[in-house]
Amino acid sequence: MNTDTCAQKLRHVNFPLVTSVPVELGSLTPKEGEYDDRIPVIEAIGVEKAIYRRLGSHDGIVRCYDLETSDPSIRMERMSGDLRHFLKEQEPQLPRGILLSWFVQLAHTMAYIHGHRIIIADIRLDNLLLNDTLDVKFCDFGESTLMPLEWDLSGTDELGYSILNDIGQFGAVMYQVITGRECKFDLTRKGSDSWYSGPRRDDLPSTESVWLGHIIENCWTLGFQSSEELAAALDRAPLS
């Protein structure tokens, strides 16, 4: 399949994971006549590797190796941990300068990812990793969509995911980092034949009196039509 002309996505392949390698209890080889559960896992890893190949090397994305091999695995650079667990260990809260630098890094990286015609679809604290110098990076594109290179960034993939959903999830990450309170920008659908959609504004917390609340609010109310607009707003954002 030509990954430059066809949108690719394989979702909801749920297996226990050990060091990012899907495993099953018992034998991995299916019995005669049984469905081979390994097939969708291998295909999903193949799509994710194609995404990493298209993205290439970028400071805001965890580096991957051996992407040209046919092995059903992805080898990544070692990182210090994810943002969720790191923030739980911080007391008192980190200086705003550090938080803003993270948001700026992430927004510009998201713009780079969207520029390569990829819908991320799963932006959350667990998928944002830190290195030893506290640079924050995207990883895990297992839920992402590899769109055709000629896509103009408008509209959705075949399930209803869009860059606007990514921006909404980005706002939820900002809210959690700033306030320390949980916030989920869940994408749901009413039935198997319907599109995924984001939450209603009433289902999300108030941003009143929250630092950078106006930016978070725009993430949730379509105030930004592109990740470039979001990145530009964060470039101008005050620390006070």
C-alpha cells in the first residue's frame, strides 16, 4: 500500500504490553482454524513505523531506530519518563517559565507533525516523554492517522478524527499541567457506524482565573484553526 496516497489507521488493538511488545498468555501460535490475533498487532506496528519514517528526525519527537526493517517492533531512544508521573513528583509546582517552554515546544512540534499530514489523535500526559534535560517530546503514534500528503488539513479521517481534536486534547494537557487537576478531552462515538467527536464545552472544566486560560479556552472552542495559530499564541504568552 502506498502510504503517501492512502490514509492508514488501525485502532483498538488491545493486548497486555511488556516493554512495548504485545504478549499473550500461553502460546502465541493460534490453533488450526482460529483467528490469528497477531495479524492486527503486526499491521498496527507497521503503520506506526510508517508514521515515524514520514516524520523523520525532529527534536520534539522521540527518536526511533531500525524503521526500515520488517520486524514487528519499534526501538526508541531511552527517555527519563512520562510527563504524568514526573508532575506527580513535583512539590511545589515547577516555575511557569518551564511550563511555558514545554507548551511552546509541544505546540511547534504538533505543527510539524500536522505539516507532515498526520493526525495524532491521542495527546495525553502519558504520551509526552522527558529527557534528562527536561525537554518534552511526543511518542506513541499507535492511534494516529497517516493521511495522504496532498491532504489540506481540513476535515477528518474516516473515523472523525481531525487536527482540531488534537488541539482540543492539547488544551486538556495544558490544563492538567497548570492546575494539577485531571481533565479529559475524550473522543467518543454513539455507535460503530458514527464518527468520533470531542466533548461539549459544558463537559470540560472552567478556565476562569487559570493561567493561560484564554489559550486553553480557544483550544476547546475552535478558537484555533491550526496548530500554527496555537504555537504563535504561546510564543506571545505572558508568564504573569
